Amino acid sequence: MNKNKILGWATLIMIAMGILLIALGVFRYNEVAGWGFVAVGVGFFANAWVFSALKGRV
């Protein structure tokens, strides 16, 4: 595996985890803890965006 393929897989995994955490925050935890799950999920999306932007440049 080359570095672009690894960054692609990392991006895909981070997007999946972001969706999972946002879904947990929205559907499972309706209290204040849900806001934390959603915030961490958005953070995963931001990291996935950075990994996607790095693909081809590193």
C-alpha cells in the first residue's frame, strides 16, 4: 500500500466514525452528552477533510 491509499482508507474510516458518533448523539443520547458526541463527530469530519486534502501532496 502506498501513502495515498493509506490516507484514503484513513479518510473513509474517519467519515464512518464521524457518522456513527453524530448518529449516537442525535438518536441515542438526548441529554447534554449528545452534544459532546455530535461535537466529536464533527471533529472527525474535520480530520477526514484534512486527510483527504493531504492525499496526493504528501
